[in-house]
Amino acid sequence: MGEVTGDFQAALDAFVKQFGFNKGTFVLRRLIKRSTAKVDGKKMREIVIAFSINECAKVCGLSEEQVLKGTSRSHAEARWKAMHLVKFYTNASYAELGKLFGITGRAVMYAVTKCREMLEVPKFERQFNERYLAAEKSLIAYITKIKKDG
């Protein structure tokens, strides 16, 4: 039993290290309220993608069309946020996400990596991080509601 407890503690420490205490606590509280409702993987991905794009557009003050097709830096950053959220919460492959977003898997990999880099420097990318966290919080609440409502 002691070995299992040690493994659990190590996993919990790694989780807190990766997400931070406040964000980790938020995620764990949402997981505790987890439902037994079944939503198949493909349908869930489609729902998460649509919601992520919509939410990233909303928090960035853009239209969905601008998020998907826009060429400015703010459009690209909103798109990066959406791709990162979808990748993280669905664990879809880069190629699969590329098909869904209408770009190459390599472009999705770049977007996810770029977003992760910007999230690692919250001091310099404060607005980006605040918008990402707002979109993520809404996405987590939405996923929880989907699972709860079935």
C-alpha cells in the first residue's frame, strides 16, 4: 500500500508542477464531479473543436471566421489557443486536427508548440495567458456539462 501511496503522491506532485496549484485544483474539482455519460471520441472532438473556436473568438474579440482564416497576429494567436485547447483536451493527433482545421498536421504542431511557449512566459505574454485561461475555464465547464447532461 505504501508504494501505491508514493506513486500517487509523485503523480500528484507532477500534476501540480505541470499545471500550477490554482489551475490544478480547478481541474481536479471538475474531475471529481465527473459523470458516467458516454460521448464517443469523434463526436466529443467535434464538439470541443467547435466550442474552442467559438470561445477563443469570443475572448479575443474576433469572429470565428477571423480565427479560422485570419492572417494577422491576433487571429493566429486565437487559432493557436483553440488548437492547443483541442489537442490538450481531446488528445487528437496533429494530422487529425489538421484535417479538422483545414491545415497540415505540421502547422498544427507549430501552433500547439507556439501556444505552449507563450503560456510558459506569463510575465511577458500576460494578455495572451489571461485570454487562454478564460477560454480554457469555459471549455472545462462546457465539457463537464456535456458529460453530465449526456
